[in-house]
Amino acid sequence: MTTVALFGNPNTGKTTLFNRLTDSYAYMGNWSGVTVEKKVGVIKNTNFAIVDLPGIYSLNPLTKDEAVATNFLLTEDQNIIVDVANASQLKRNLLLSIELLEYGKPTIIALNMIDSLRKMGISYNQHVLAKAFDCTVLMTNARGNKGTQELKQEILTEDPCLPPTNFDLPYPSSIQQAIKQAVEGLTTEYNFNPRYAKWLAIQFMNGNDAVLSFVEAQELKPLLDQAPYYRAQHFEDKIYQARLGFIEATLKTAREAGADPRVRDITAKIDRVVTHPVLGLPIFVGIFFLMFKITFDWIGTPLSNLLDAFVSGPLSSTADHWLVAVGALPFLRSLIVNGLISGVGGVLVFMPQIFALFACISILEDSGYMARAALVMDKLMSKVGLNGKAFIPLIIGFGCNVPGIMAARTIEQPKERLITSLISPYMSCSARLPIYSLFVAAFFAKNQAVIVLSLYFLGIVVALVLAKIYQKVFHSESESVFMIELPEYHLPQPAIIWHGTWDKGKGFIHKAGTVIFGGTVLIWLLSYFGPSGIANNIGDSFTALIGQFFLPIFIPIGLVSWQAISAMLTGILAKETIGATLMVLYHTSGRTVLVASLAHMFTPLSAYSFLVFILLYIPCFATIAVIKAETGSWKWAAYSVVSSLIIAYFVAVLIFQGGLLLGFH
Amino acid sequence: MALIVNILITAAIVGLAFWQIVKVVRKSKQGKCAACDYKCAAKKMSLTAKRRPS
């Protein structure tokens, strides 16, 4: 069996190319010790096996996952190397190509995504590149299935028995000399193949951690003895400079005057504005504002009002009449009409807002803006000891905190990962939307989007301030800079938007049938019964007793209704149930009636401080559980509960009392 | 008779509701959420974003 190893930077279309070259997976599993998928495929009717390796920027691994690729070169046998390079990012991609060429196996460089390069009006002379790198260079477009057949043919005709590539980069003489000495030592003392010894020496000088471990394990003295000298001479920097210089010179020679770029590079133009150091952040805020305008003012709320009119009107009354007709007794009628229809139905009417927000997020994702948002936030995040990568779990947290915290797994530094997990619950998840919608419609009808925007950003601010505190306490310093592929912008596809929206939104409908339903029935039971049996007056029910018990604590944040306290308690089950509980407790399925009742209990200022409290207080049960699962201890989960409660209380008091002092009411 | 049917239906609804809460709590303990098992672009991005030593 001839083994073909597929290397390349992340997002170069490597997997697409793998799928084009192979007809079926011969093997699929995980690389040992990491979660990266190991994929091996066979080119149909041949004995050529293709191994798809994880995307890497260089052979020097930063993570365990990346080490898979380097270890593959160190320990496993391969006959041919195919290096998939993103044609429009050649300068960076060819750095990896050089490392692979130095390995000395027959190598083919596939310049993939060649169409993107042509769009920019650039083209390179294939033959000049092939000559400079002393290997076969092919142009491919795996997405469009162009050039893949040629690549397949080239792999099949490449004879692994042929002498390997003789690519030799002109490093500075001090490095050449050191390489020569190391190779001599490795070949005479350890019987290494000269080509392999040279590659090993260069990688060692370049500070490759995986190679360093290998050299230490094998006790290769010619390299270990010289290590201090290599470091003192800054060989790592010199090697990088030599490689970059070679690539720049080669690309300059190989570049051909392409046809006039018909399609202007729109991506670069947009990026100049949206990732601008000063304008980037206001644009990010502006996009969120627009998103809430659409969600609350323009599309979500008007549709939600129609749905609400249906649920509280015809649906409730028809159900009630029908239940009377079939002889349902008052408690069953109350359970169905005041409990289920009010609670579950009352939350479901917020579906338009939820779907509108998810549609906006899907549009942002599909257009390619999300990566820019992470980039824009990187600067702010680095000030609190995190970086742009930690912002991605926070963005996911806007949908739901649970996958947000799970996404923090991808952060390599344990302290940064812990900090990200602890601050994630402060991101305003979509489950808080129904209660926001209800209150902003009742108290801030003209400024709905601004109020919700302020809550979202208050969540971010609290999270960042806490991150800064944790950074000081844990002594966590981010020693890395953030790197992310910025995909080209494209017009969002309706089918993809719909798919993304539905994928995210269906969870809300599912929750209505599970946890919201459960929570609603629970609160109905607690409000229907009291210590003395059936509570004729809701004020004598268990819910009222519990709510009234805690009420004095919440007076400083402006709460005067026990119903709000009870609602917050059920909110720990799932935040959506806060709205459902209020509907049940006020015995209404109609928003108009509820809004009128709320107007007696809240002022705009106390309503806002209530929303702030809901934003920041105890995470829902699922989030607490996931914090425990991800940090591996109940201690952190308990800490998260207690700290968020204190912070929520403190901020809400500050807003309410501060607001009163400033003359708001 | 009507009372028994009413009580049975009510008990069934209440029982189902409690069963749902138990299920959600159990699922939560495994670190799963009822709402989100989607693979959005941001989630994928979190896997591909890399960091370089400065």
C-alpha cells in the first residue's frame, strides 16, 4: 500500500480535496490521545491510501491536536506528501510547504482555491514555482472539482521509489554550517538517513516542540549538545526570515500580470472598515443594534402580538368553552387554561422574536462577519488577559450558555479556559429574550432595541470586568496572539439562513414541550395549593408564601411583587419559565392584561433593574451542570451560583438606587 | 365517574410534567442542554481558530 499524506493549513479545502480524491472512507477514528478525527481513504481501484491530517500552520505544534501532523512525520511511514495550499494566502501557506519539502519525500503542492486568487486578478507561473520548490505544483479548485483529476493522476504516476525532492533553501552560512555538523553526527553516530537528519536538525533549531521531545527521547546528542548555541544565535528567527525571504522572492518572480480584476476584492475593502481599529467596535455595536431593531421593533414583536392575540383570545376561550362542554372540573380547567395555555402558550408567543434574532445571527455567520467580530473584540479581550478566541464561546453563549461553555474547551491555557467558563453565563442567552420582550414592550415601548442592546452589553461588560479580576487573582497572562481565518464575504444564501435559524430555534420549541411545560405545571400546582389545601386566593398559595418570604431582600432593587420573586426562582430551571410563571401567577394568557398588571408593580426603573438582575443572576440548571462538567468540580459550579447572585444583586441595587438618586423613577 | 376521569387526566399531566423535569435535570447533569445541539458557524470557528505565540 502506498501512503499519501495530505498536509495543509486550516481552511484550505483539504477535506474537500480528500473527499474528491477518495471514494470512500477506509478508516475513520481518532488519533491517539486527541479528539481529532483520523481519516484514511483509498483512491478507487488502486492501492493508494490517503491520510487526511489536521490543518496546521507549521510543523511546530501549538496544541496536542496539531502535534498529530508532526508526529505522523516522525513516527509513521508515508511515501508521498501532498501539500494543500490556499492559493490566495500563498505567503503564509508556503512556509509549511518548505518544512514539508525539507522532509525530502516526493511532494506535490496543490494550489487550491485558485479561483479566489484569479478573482483578485493575480496569477502565478506554475513552472516557476515548480522549479523554485523542486516539486510538482498543480492548480486545483476542490469545491468546483477542477484540477482534482490531474492531481489524482499525478499522485498515481508519482513513483515513491524515485529519489526524493532535493529542495534546498539557502539558509545563512552559520545555520548551514550547524546543519552540516549535526547531520554528520546523526548519520555517523546514529545511522540516520542524511536527508531525514537534515530535516530533524532544522526542525530542532527551529524550536519544534514535538521534534524536541523526540530528540530527547532518542537522546540524540549531536543536537542536544548544541541546543544552547542554537538558542543563543537566534536560529529560530533566522530560519523564519530566510524562509520568508525565499518565498517573497519566489512569488515576485512567479507572479504574472493577471487579467484586470473584474471582481474587485470586495472582502478587503469591507474589512478595511469593519476591522478598523477605531471603527470596528462601533460597527459591531451598530450591527447588534440593528439586530435588536429587527427582532423587537420591525419584525419580531409585531408578529408576536398577532400570535399573542390568537393564544389569549380564540385559543383560550375556545379551550375553556370546550372544557366546560365536556364536563371538566374547575381544577382541570385551571390547569389547562391558566396553567398550560397561559404558561407554555405565553412563552411560545415569543417565537417570532427568538426566530428573528436567530435569523439575524445566521445571516451574520453565513456572511462571514462573525470571524471579524472575534477579531474586533480581540483587542478588548487582550486587556483582560484573554484573547479573541475566548470571545467565540461568548458569542455562542448569546444563543445558549451551555454550548458556549463547552466551546471554551478549545482554549488551550487551563486558566483562560476556566475564566472563559466562569464568565460565559453573563452572556445574555436567547432564553432571556421572552422576559426582555415582555418588559420592554410594557415599559420601554419606544426604545425596545436600545434597552435590550444595553442589557446585552452590560452582560459583556460584567464578564470583561470579572475576567480582569480573575486574571489578577489567577495570575493568568495571555502569552499568545489571536489568529483566525477571515473567510471571504458572500451574500447569505436563503437556504442556509433558514437551516441555521431552524436549527437554533427548534431547541426553543423543544424546550416548550419539556422544561417549560414541566416548570409551568409545577408553578400552577404551587399556586393552586397552599398550606391549607386549595388556595382560594392566590395570595395564600405556596408560591405566594415563598415569594413573600424572599421579598424583603429584593426591596432595595425595587421589587415589590412576590410574583416576580417566584418567577425568578423557577427561572433557575430554565430562563424561559420566568415569563411563563408570571403568566400563570397573574392568571392570564394575554400579554395586554399582564402588562396592565405589571404596570402596578413596576416602574420603568425597577423594571430595568429587574431585567438586569435576571441577566446576571444564577445560571440555569443546565449551565450549572455544564460548568461542573467542564471544570471537573462542584466547587466551581457552586462558586458560579453564589458569585453571580451577589454580582446580580449588587449591580441591580446600584442601578435602582443610582437611578433614584438621579431622579429616574 | 366524571371526578375520577378529571383526577386521572390531571394526574397524567402533572406526572408527565414532573417526568419532564426529571429528564431535563438528568440530561443537564451530563452537560447537555435541551436547546442546543446545533453546530453553528461560530462553534466551527472555535475549533479552527488558532493562536500563535507572540
